[in-house]
Amino acid sequence: MNKQRKAVALISGGLDSMLATKVIMEQGVHVEGINFFTGFCVEGHTHAIKKKDKAKPKRNNSLWVAEQLGVKLHIVDVIEEYKDVLINPKHGYGANLNPCLDCKIFMVNKAKQWIEENDFDFIITGEVMGQRPMSQRKETMPVVAKESGADERLLRPLCAKNLPATLPEREGWVNRDELYDFSGRSRKPQMALAEKYGFVDYAQPAGGCCFLTDESYSKKLVDLWQARGNKEYELDDVMLLKVGRHIRPQPHFKMIIAREEGEGRFLQGYKKDFISMNCISHSGPLTLLDGQLSEQDLQLAAQITARYGQGRDAEQVEVNIHLPDGTEKQISVKPLKASEIPQEWFV
């Protein structure tokens, strides 16, 4: 009897990896999924904490995809290892701080290590030639296979017919005739295949789930690195950069101001790590202060905080300042006008 072959699929939570996995499952291959948690792909995070987004589905798309396919999903924490990929990308960044080619090489390499440790035969990705400007070009696809070490054990079912036959195809583990030749940025072929398989309510692919492709987020990360004088970061930094209004009135301190109730509740969890302030004479936002602040800095931060509360037009607003050690004090300030907050302060 022929041995049943086993493959691991990189499951991002998007439609392409979902389809690629299904295509190979249809050929009788045992497939399990793997998702690498870098800290930068948590698409449910921001709308899960926002009250105004409560109608949106709060799901982890990679888990949802695995559930739809009926496959086991292995979630692997690579936060620490990924730092070097982000900070020192051999192939550089995309339009923002997205090291897409290095990222793909890193993840395929981790998948290669995983199949060797777990006696699996090959790796599946949902890549489509020409779909991504950095990592999914005709000239970069061989780079991913070679530099990851996966070589011919890397199979891209959705565009396999545009590429030389891989080991699984040549050995007959999969039928190349039943693979696809998708190319370019059009989503129509994938959507048609999704309809064939009965997939609905799948994640929309526009920007993917990676924060690093977002211009605004990348700007905040650069600002963080510049303020610290190095490119280190922790998971809490990753999360906080996605929440609130970020204002840097002075090079040595930054404010994170909640924009709505859900963000305020989320920021409450960080009060033990930062100086925080909120208006007590009027309804207003919670603000976290990152940096070393003088009394003059606290005064300015309180004026800005008051600007974003219900007392923005009042003569005086009482602001409570909460220190990480639990002590508190109150000050009275005149809110700044919008015109008094320079645009360059906004991160």
C-alpha cells in the first residue's frame, strides 16, 4: 500500500491559504495547519476592544479557517525570533515596515524545521505569483524556496503550474493536473474556487492582517524606536501602538489618549506601567504617558487631555494624575484649543 503523505500548510487566516490547503486535502493528503505568531498579525485585536465595533465578528481568522477545513492547527510563538527579521531584514522593507520577503523566508524555514521534527513530507503555502509586490513575484519565489531551505518540498498549489514541478508533484504525492495556475492581483479565480468549495464569510485580503503593512502603524513604530534610541520592542508595545491617539508634545514623552470607551478600558490595564491621567470635573478620556515627565510636562499633557474631553470649552478642567506606585494628585488646567496642538505632534 502507498504511504499516505503528510503536509503542513501555512495558515494565515486569509482565503489563499484556506484554498491551497483544501486543494491538497482533496487529493487525499493528510494536512495540518501551522500559524506563526509574530505579534504583528492579530486582526481581531483592535475591533475587539472598541465598543463601536461590537457588531464585527471577533475571531482569530487562522483558527476559523482551521475549523472550516477540519484540520488541526499548530500556533507557534515566534515573537522573540521574529525581532531580528523585522529589525535587520536582509531583503529590506516594502512600502512601510513590512519585511515581506524575509518574513516569508523565515516562516517557511520554521515550517521546514517543523516537518523534519514531526515526520511530515512537504509544506503548502497560499502564495500566488504576482499577487504581492515584494514576496510573490516570479523572481522572488525561488528565493523563498532556496533561502528557507525548503527547496523542492515547498508547494504552492494555487500557482504551481506557473512554476517548475516540485518533489511532491514529481513523486506523485499530488497530481499536478489538479493544481492551479493563478497569477496576478485579481481575486476572481480565488473567489470562484471558494464558491466551488462552499466557503463563505472568509477574511477579505485587502491589506492582510499584518500591522507592518499599515503606514500609520509603521510611523508609530519608527517614532518609538527613535525615542528609545534602539529598535527593541515587546508585545505590549506592539499592542499599544494600535490603540488610541498618539501625540508626542516633546521628544522625551508621548501621550496615548483613548478615543472611545472600549479603548479606555483596554488602556486601564496599563496604569501600573505608566503615568496616567483623566478628567474628573468633566467626562473625558484616559491618557497614558510614556517617558520621563517634569511638572511642566504634566501640565501640558493635562491641557491636551482636557482638550479631548467634554470640558474642552471650559475655562478650567480638573485632571487627576495617577502614578504607577498608586499615588495620585489633581491639577486644574485650561484646555488647549485644537489650533494650539501642532500637527507635527501627532504620531
